Amino acid sequence: MPADPRISVVMPTLDRPDTLTQALEALAQQTLGADRFELVLAEDARNEATPELPSLPFAVQRVKGSRPGASAARNAGWRAAGASLVLFIGDDIIASPQLLAEHFAWHEREPTEGVGVLGSVDWARSLRRDAFMTWLDAGIQFDYGSIRGIEAGAWHFYTANVSLKRAMLERVGGFDEERFPFLYEDIDLGVRLFEHGFRLLYNRAAAAEHLHQPRIEEWRVRMRLVAAAERRWIECHPLDTPYFHERFADAIARPPARGRGRALARRIPSDFPLIGPKIWASADLYFRQQLADAFLDAWEAPENS
């Protein structure tokens, strides 16, 4: 390890050797000096596919979560970190060369304990971007578009690319491994941080690409897990509105959508005069209906009741 790392990059990983290798290669190209940061590679307790790591110009620690789930892996990672500043990033997130320098510079300007920095994430340019990917960015996977200015909210605490002082993690106890091992764990931590006066600043220049081609079939499986997590969230926060449940229950109550707007949605934004709103209303209903049954069936499952 460097004698005094300025940033500890905590990267949880679970059976993604190909994207992990590319994520590590991107960290090796950072404009921030390799002697100023370390990587803490935090393996999920279930991980079976971590490859031998290539030769890297920065220091690396390897730890493993004490139980399955991203929460436990991240907790093991930040607790092993040698720096007072922790950056969480995903194992399928390809950092731009300036990502670490941008996070570091903003924390230098905002050195107080209660300030964090959110970086931007967009789909990798090497992927074929389709309407489903654009739809996921509108409040399903990420919702960067709802951020006004540089002040982000608790629900924008995306651990795909976010940094904060280790002292804040210690103050709130890190991620909730028991109630939110995976999914809603980011939101839960964000809400608890904000209860302690935390501010999250959005730095678009701390940019990264998401190297993952999403498929509707894959997301049907994912939404079953999201349903279970949202049920737990509502149990903990009974005054909150179940975000996904409302959207999917509304979708399934409507006549089946043919999704004719999907072909145009990839090229025409929702605010395009006259036709944009109609195209996106059609595409939105179609995609919600594609995922609704999986979510609502899991919501009603006895083990989630």
C-alpha cells in the first residue's frame, strides 16, 4: 500500500471477470497519480470467478464480505480502506481518465466531513444503445436527469460512482447487511446519511461508462428481487410510497401496450415537439408492462408478505 493513500477505491465484485478486468484497466489510466490511491477489491461471499489480477500500477487490497450481498462486500471494503476518502464504484463501471482526479478535487474544495460527491454514469459507447436502456435511465436504474444543478438527493446515492469521507460511513455504521443485502441498500444508506446533515454534490465531469448490456429477461429476474427489497423498505418506512409497486400496478391495470413507439424512442427524446410525449408514453407503458408481472408476483409471494 502507499504510505498515505488519499483515496481508497472500493469495488465489490461478483462473478464478472471480464468487465472487472476492463474496470481495472481504466483505473490504471487515471490522471491522478497511482501513488495517491489504492484499490480495495471486495469480493462477494459467493464470488467464484475473480481472475488473477493483472499487473497494476497502484496498490491493491483484496477482502471478502462476511455474508452474501453487495452491502457486506462494500462494508468489508471501506473498513479495510487506508484513506479518509472512500470512492465506491462497480465492477462493470469503466472510469474515465479524470474520474479520480475530479472526485479528489471536489473534496479538496469541500473538505467538511458531511459532503459527498456523485459522479455521472452513462452506458458504454461500445454497447448498442436501445430504447430499453434509455428507459432504464429515467428513474428505473438511475435518474440523473432529475438532478437540478449540483445538489443531489438521498435517492441519488448511486454506489456505481460516489465518494464520501470514511468518517460519515463510521458515523452511520455503513450499509445495512441484514435488511438490505442487495437492492435498496444505496437508498437506505443515502437516507441515513442525509439524516446526519449530509450533502451530495453532483460532478458530471467525474464520468464513467456502464459496461453491461441489459435485457428484458434479465430485468424480469431482477424485478423479483427489487419487489422483495421494496417490501422490506416499506416495512421500515411505512409512510413512504412504494415507488416501483405504484408504477407496475398502474401499468398492469391498463390495456396491453403494443409498444409501437419503441422503435422511435431511441432517437426521439420525450420533449421533442408534438410526437415526443406520445412516443415515450407508448414505450414507457410497454416496458412497465413487460416487467410488471414479475414484480407484482414477487410482491405478493408469501415469503415477502
